Amino acid sequence: MDGFVAVTLLRHGLTEKNSRNAYIGWTDDPLSKEGEEQLRGMQIHRPDLVVTSGMTRANQTADILFPEINPTRIQQIKELNFGKWEGLTYEDLKEDPAYREWVENADRIAPPGGETFTQFKARIMEGWGIIHREMTNKTIGSALVVSHGGPIRQLLTELGDYSRSFWEWPVHPGTGYKLTWTFESFRRGERCISLQEVPAMAKQNG
């Protein structure tokens, strides 16, 4: 089949804890007033499908951008579960030996009550599989996926440019990337053929 498929991976808007660089994975924080205002200045083409992680901040982002579209909620694309470290910052944790060990070995060590990076990455790709099947089976040409920094980095690492590793993808609140495939390359599960940053908002707060 001829044609192209486009998927925009967008990080939710700014929250209060984002503003102070706290870990928020499964903490269900809402957008801050600043985050809401930033999103109102964004221009994104209307997609055929909107997907969110089901978290309040992601749902609010989708609703501000496309209030007329009822999003599909896929919990597998939630952020990493930081367990007991949710809401804390690097400054709060830097003297904790368990935290320092996690930083060095996050693929196999989980935060207390959280999940490892290996578990997280597998979950994200499971979520992408759900999205991919939905789009392929229904011949959906465009989608907006509103998720979080970690999941978007994981998807970009697997679907985007080979030359960038996980942490080399900048993903600020309210920004993201548009990935494009031919329909056939998308169906086959190949990497995207082009990738571009979603235009930043007029008043961007890193």
C-alpha cells in the first residue's frame, strides 16, 4: 500500500515537580498553570489517533491540544516507576548509597519499590506494540502519543536515529518528535525514514 505514516511523540506539559527537577514516574501530578499556558501556544496537525499513558498530566495535555478527540489510554507507556524516590530530587538522594548504586546499574537495580530500566524498556516496547498493531490493523495514518521523557527516549532509541543513545535525546516538557515511515516500512516494524523535532512553544521552560 502506498502512503506515509506519521507518529508524533510528545512529552506532557510542565508540572510543579518538573520545575524543581524531581523524579515523578507513577506519581499522578497534574499540569502546572505555566504548563497549561505553554501548551495553549502549540500548533500540531490534527491526528487520526491520540494515545496517552493514562496519567493525569498526559491526559490534560491531550485535552488542551485536541479537546474534541477521546484519547486511547495505554498504561504500558507510563514513565519509569521510581518507587520510594518519587517526588525527590538528586539533591535529596545524592548521599544515599542505594541511589548511587542505582545510577551506576539502573538496568538491573530498581529504586526501592520501583522497577529496573530493563523492566521499564520491555514495558514501553509492549505499549508500542499495541499502538503499532492498532495503527496497522486500522490503516491509521497519523497519531499523537502523549507520554513522558523516559518512554519517549526509549522509543526514539528503538525507532529513530541509530547514532543516538537513550540519554542523548533531549525531551523537555511540551516538546517532542515527529517520526515518519512509508506505510510498508511501518507495517514491517522498521525504523522511521525521517524524524523532526516538534516546534517548541513560544515560551519554553527547559
